[in-house]
Amino acid sequence: MQEGFSFGPAEPKDMEAIFGLIDARIQWLAGKGIDQWDKEVYWKVYPKSYYENARAQQQLFVLRRDSDHTVVGTVVLIDSDPRWKTEDPARYIHNLATSPAVKGAGKAILQACEEAARRQGCCYLRLDCVRSNEKLNRYYEAQGFAYVEPFDEGAYLGNKREKRLEPQACGEGGACT
């Protein structure tokens, strides 16, 4: 884990901070002219109940700044994703959002998710992102997430990306080759 942050399951008291982070990121993206998370569409596809359910299933996590314990990032980390047709042991990153004002929060979340996936015996950490956001695609590439393939899901045109974890991270049976 990157210094200055701690990562753990979201608690009921974190929910308003999580919703605020997402709203801040939506506004930041719109301000930069990045067509990725439209406020009306985003909250229809991922209503607050989606996050409450993810928290109840222990799939919603937060990143806190150590200095003041403020929630500065959030992510949903799941063990299956219908966009991926594979049986490989993997964890899937969704709904990653960080405070636009906190540098390094995204990288810290990615590192924490990778550590969690390794501890759980996974061979891959996977995510998808909007195809048109070239800067975000370059960022994920720089973080070790290789391009796998494009996919279309309604109006969402995305890229699948994955990071292969070391073979020793694989669970019993040596699923990595």
C-alpha cells in the first residue's frame, strides 16, 4: 500500500462521502470535456442502492488519507464480471473514483486491489474503461493493465484491460501458466 493512505471495506458512515466523491469526479470529468460519466446517466445505471448493496456484500472499499482519515477514494472489487468469459481466478475493478484534489489516490487503490487479489490467489486483476478516454487508457497501461479487447455494451464503448499477477499469486492447482 502506498504511504499516506489506508484501504479497507466501506462502512455505513462512509456512504455520503462516497456519493460526494462520485459527484465530484463526474463534475471534474465534465469540466475537462471528458465524456465518460454523465451525471444523469451514471446515477441511473449505478444508483445509490447499487453502492449500498455492494457495501452489504463486502465489495465496496474506501481509501482514506492517513493524516485525517478522510475518504479520498472508492472502488467496487468483485470476483466475477459478465463482460469477461473466462474461468481464470481474477478480481474485477469497477466504479473507481477518487478525489480530484488528491494526487496518488488512484494508484494507491490499484495497488491495494492488486494486493487483495494476490492474497485471494487470483492470477489477474481486470477492469474496463471507456474507449474514448485516451489519457485514462494510457494511465492504466502505465499501471501494468494490458489491453485485451474492445467491447460494446449499449452506448458504452469500452476497452477490457488486465494485469497478470505473478504465478505465486495463483491459488491451489496452479491456474496460472
